[in-house]
Amino acid sequence: MQPKLSLRCAFFLAAIYNCLSATAQKDLPQDYLTPAFHKGRREAARALMPDSSVMVIFAAPTRTYSNDVEYLYHQNPDLYYFTGYLEPHAVLLLFKEQQKGTNGSFYNEAFFVQKRNARAEQWTGKRLGTEGAKKNLGITNVFNGETLKDFTIDTSYSSKIIMAALPEDVANNTRDSADLYDLIAGFKEEVGFAGTVKPAKIDNRLFREITGKLREIKTQEELVLIRKAVEISCLAQNEVMKTVRADMSEMEVRGLHEFVHKKYGAESLGYGSIIGAGENGCILHYMENTKTKIGNEMLLMDVGAEYHGYTADVTRTIPADGKFSIEERAIYQLVYEAQEAAFKILKDGTKWSDAAVAAKEIIAYGLIKLGIIKYYSEVDTYYPHGLSHHIGLDVHDRGFSQTLKKGMVITIEPGIYIPNGSNCDKKWWSIAVRIEDDVLIRENDYELLSSFAPRSIEGIEKMITERSLLDDYKLPALKSAQKKAF
């Protein structure tokens, strides 16, 4: 049993609670998605659900960075999509038909959230609680998470329990009886899990299908945020092109990108920044960014800002010394032409595979012409990844359709990577080029969302000659680096 709080302590905590309530909502961005958007997404999901079904969506787990320090929390994109809720320890129940409560009222959704707690909020920030979720998110039936154990989910009525696979590595906070661990445990007991064996009614595939059909087509509200994320990412690419120098490190280049992102209000990154100079550019998901001098090599920069939950995915490859060499120019132009060939195919109703084949053929026959490969079948050696993917709430966003559809936002990202030791002339070694752009599929063509950053050889070389406001941003040398440890 916990000791009772003193009267003075109670007043102190109440004061903190009231202060947080009064001040935490000031000076926030005004372009978040609206409650009407999230409600519309719930209604759209309900329309795709089979009769007598319920969809269940849990919040993302919190993650430990080291010891008792957690990573900055990032919500499960599906829960954010349907509610706008950004806090952990929550679960949404979305019913196909109206349900009748014990008090005679009717409802078709129930949302369980973490409750207000002045002591916890002093450490980790204000919580919405039930009333805040009702007011700010526009959800009527909101309850404290600890009441889920008393909530009856009538599985005899449910034809399907539509949900994603449950996370298996959720930490249990023994001081919180309604954390995600307990919410999942209570749910499992309620619907009849037998150990780790899920009931037959649980349908993970249908969850992916429904959410894929919804999330692959972006609404106008989503496009506003995606456009902003993409433009921010492009402007960061431009500033780096203008200010890049041979004595810069990969980490410094990464910092310049992310500084520009933050300056424009992007809260995070859609993925770990990839800044690869020379040979490092041949590593597709290179995120160490540890090379201390980029030198005069090619610099591959794959960086995407995340703005209000929506991420861009933009890659530019530039010559750090300002001019493409003969070999660099040949490889870059080949990738550029492959991208252009793919662009020509993009419109509503065309197959993803048609664009992929068009780009691959340009690269394959181009590499043969340059003498880097002999046969078409060898192209995967230097072009080892696919051409495109959805972007949105995830950098590899969810989708379902095999054909392109109006309203999709996808990447087009051909590339050629020739590591040291490759079976070709040494003059090609360490050249890595990827050009990645974000496009909106329209009825008869596409819109290049990432047109803010140059793609052509001429455009990049011209941008590099321009002056950046970051050119004069120089910090003093570290004094500690001048002293010996002992």
C-alpha cells in the first residue's frame, strides 16, 4: 500500500496539474490533421469491414534507448491515422455496427487512453486524459485504460477481430496497471488467447488489406503535410549542395540537413539519414555517417524530413568538388535517364512493374554499353533494389493495389552502385548514384513533388556554385581537443 500524500504535497501536485493544463497548448503548430479527418478515416475503415466485426488498434510500445532512458516516443501510424492520438498506452476498438452499452446507450467505437497523472506529467509532459481526448480528438467514447478489464468485448457476436500482430517485446511497468503490457494482457484474456495461440477469429491479413487500401490513397489533408515534408527535404538538399566542402565530414553534412529540417518545423526524420561519400554510397542503408572527410568523391545523400507524422524520401547524389568527372557523369546520366523513362509511364491504372522494367532496361543496356557488364542478367549486381514504394505515415508506407492509382504518393529511385573490387575497370570503382524523387499519381500523368531540388547534372553543378547562408556558420575550435588526456 502506498503512503497517503500530505495535504501540502497534494496542493503542490494539483498546482502543477493546473499549470500544465493552462500552458501546454500554447504556441503549437496550427496545421495538424483535424478531428474530422481522423473521424473520416474511421468511417472509411468501418465501410470496408465485414459485418459483425471489430477492429482493434494498440498504441506503439515505448522503447528503451539505454538503461532507464527511452527513445523519443513515436506513435503506431495506424492509431495516429484513425485518432490523432500521440501518447502511449492506448487501444482503439472500432465496431462495424452499433453496440448497446449496459446503460442502454449505443456506440460503435471505444477508445482507452492513459489517465491524467500530475506526478507523471511533471516528468514527461501533459497527457490528454479522457476529457482531453474527447475535446481535442473529437472522440465521444473515451475511457481510462484501467477500465478495459471491465469492458466486455462480445466475441460470440464478432465474425472477425481485425488487427495487426501484437508486439511481443512490450515492457511491463509494475507500477502502472494500465500500461500497454496490461492492456494487451487484458485483451488476450477477454478474446480467448491460449498462451501465444491466437483465436481463429483474429485476422491479421484483413487488417493489412483494409489499412493498405486506405493509406495508399492520400487525402487532400494528407497531401498538404506530405508536400511540406518533401519541400523541406529538398531545401535541405539545396543548402548542402551550396555549402558542401571537401573537408566536411559525413556527420556534418547530416547535421546540415537536419538543421534545415528543424528550422522549418519538421519534428523528426522518416528514417536514419544516409550520407555516403565514395565507397560508403554503395551501402544502400549506410547510417553510420562516420567518415571524417568526404574529400572530392561523389556524395550520396538520402534524407527525408518527417512533418506531423508524414515523411518525405529524397535522394541526391552530387560531386563534392562541384564537377562530375567523365566516369561520374556517365553513371549519373544513366540513372537520370532510367528515372525519366519510369516517369513517362506513371499515371492512374498503369502497373508498378511497367515503370520498374523501363528503368531497369535503361540501366542494363547502359551498363553493357559502358563495358561494366556483359549480359542483361548481370544488372542486379549494380542495381540491387526495386524502383519505388509508397511514402506517407511510414517511409515504406502501406499499400495494397498492384496498379498505380490516382492519389498515391510514391518514390521513383533508380540507382547504380559499383563497390571497390567489382568485376569491371577500376575507373568505375566507388561510384554510387541514386536519384530519388517523390511523385503524386494523377489521372493522366504525375506531379513531381520534389522538383524543388535539382536532378540534372547541369542543375546540380549550378546549385553548387551558389552561395548558402550556412557558408559563414562556423563554430570555434574545441579547446579540449588541444589538450592531452594525461
